[in-house]
Amino acid sequence: MAALHGVWTLLGNHPAVTLRCGMGIISVQLTHSCLFRKLCSSDARHSELKQAGNPENESLLENLNLMGVDVKMARQRQPGVLRKSLTNEQGVAQFLQGKGASRKVVASIISRYPRAITRSVDHLDQRWQLWRNVFQTDSEIVSILERSPESFFRSSDNENLHKNITFLTSLGLNTKDLHRLLTTAPRTFSNSLELNRQMVEFLEDIYAELGGKNPEQFIKAVLSRNLYILIRSTKRVKTNINILQKSLKLSNSELLALLQGPGAEILDLSNEYLKKNFNNLKQKMAALGSQKADMKKLVTNYPMVLYNGLDTLNSKLDCLIKGGITIKQILEKPKVLDYSTQNISGRLDELKAVGYDFQKNGISVLDLSRKRFVAKMEKLSSSPDE
């Protein structure tokens, strides 16, 4: 007997199942109880029925295809949008093109953030004007939307965006800081104003506990160095501060100096990641013969070392030591750890080829920009004794 394949449909108010087989199509009406039993017997069939009851909007799919949108990607990102009966894809496209976006850019934006087509032109115009308070040109905004559509379209609350911009500006953040926030941590602006205010008040309390006298300057310093703090929880930031103070045995004044300096840059890390990297660094430094004071010096002067995971940090340190660099030199110039192991290894090989003496000349050459390093190598190649 030929296999039967069922497709659930509704005929008027009566449920039915359409059966397809090699001999033709048979439509059979079912009682409500029979349909209920059939649905309960298979989760997969329930899912199929649900989709059939809320199918994708064929007219929308046709429009998106004509616009060059990657429908497959859009379906993976936000499938519910493709089932909406009312959308504004043409209005959104015309609006963005009017601001200087190409058809290709518009298609890319909608492919990666389909919810964009649910926004009205009035809403987009209001939001655009708010962004123009931060950016100088429309082309800057288009460039950001091309890289990160979510930053512009994620929130639909323009009033909240306006309040957050006003609040953050009142903290002393300048246009450059707001620019960075919108491009790297856009969720800050979709946070409720109260949530952002809570983080600021938390930082003010920490500052007061440590004996600080200028909270406005402290807040500006911390946020300017680490804008991601505003999208983290106060609990995470508080725990990281405690980890740093206890692990390094810092006095209040030392901790305060660290927090309003480079230490602010690591406060958004996950607590477990920070502890794990700290313990690894401690073990590695001990294995290299360093003292506890060396560990404290390294972290307070260059907290970003704690961004490096176990394998990455060990690989960099081993590479430097093998290349003839001492741990003392690394402590004096810790930013050499900014570079990848491959980059460090390549530079060490090039310098070794011209007989560079690290003990005599130091390791600042390893910290040069690529352009300056190339120029230095050309000079060393022609005058190896320098």
C-alpha cells in the first residue's frame, strides 16, 4: 500500500486531514475529539499545525526577495517578523536610502535585523534626529547601521533614548564617549533610565567608601575607560572590585587610583573569568621566579593582562622568555603582552637576525606600531650596531 502523508487543514468550522498518496488525494472530516487525540500523539505534528495556522507572509517574502534581502538569514534571526501581516519594508528602505544608504546596505540591514521593517517612518525620523545629536553626519549613522543594525533598531522607545542621552551627557560624557557607547554598547540606550542611574549611584557609593572627594570626576573617568559597565550588573562590578582589592592586598587609596585609572577597563569581565586568569597569572609568575610584589606591580600598572586566558598568557610569556627577554623587562614594559604570540615571535626573529641586544637596548622596540617597527628594522639592517 502506498505511504500516506497528512496535511492538517480546516474546512469551514470543521477540522479535516488531507491525505496524499500515490493514487490521489483524500479529504476526511474528523471529530474534535479525534483531532485532539491526533494532535496529542505527536509533538512534531503539533509544531506543523502551529506553523500552518500562522504561515509566513508570502507577499512580504516576495517584497524582501525583490529588495535583495537574504530571507534565509532573516528567517534564522527573527522568524516571527516574516509571519507579520503588517510591515513597512518599503518605507524603511526609502527612509534609509534617503539618508544615503545603498540598496545593498539596506538589504544587509534587514537581513541581519528583520525587526527593522516593523518601524514606522515617523519613529525612524525621531530616532534619527536623536542620533544626530551625537553624530555629525548622516553617513556616520549609515556606517554604524551597516555594521550593527541592532544598535539603531533594537529599542522602539525614543523617549527613553532621549532621557538616557540627556542623563549620560549630564555625567560629563562628551560626544566622542556617546559615539563609542552607541557603536560598542548600544544596549546602554535601551536600558531604562533607572537602570543606568542605579549603576552610576553604585559607583558613587564605592567611591565614597574608598574616601574619594570628587565623585563626578570618578564617574566620568570610569565610564570613559569602560563603557560596557553600564550593561553589566552592579553585583558583577562589585565582586570584581573585591577580587582586585583582596587578591592584590590594596589599600583604599591604591584601589581608588586603580579604579579611576586602567583598572576600570577590566571591571566588566565575568567574575569567574577574572578569578581564573588571576590565579593562572599568579602561578605563572611564581614559576618564573617572580615575587608577590612583582605580581602586584604588573596588575596595577597593566590590568589588561587579566584579559588573557590561561593558554594565551602562558604562550606569550614563554615566547618572550625563550627570546631572551627577562621577567623584569616585561614588568617594565608590560604592554608587549598586547600583541599576539605570532606577532611577538615574528618580531623576535627579525630582531635576532640583525643581532639586536635586548639587554643593552631594552624591549621598547617590541611595543612599536607596525609602521614604526618596519622603519626601525630598516634602520637596524643598514646600521646593525645601533
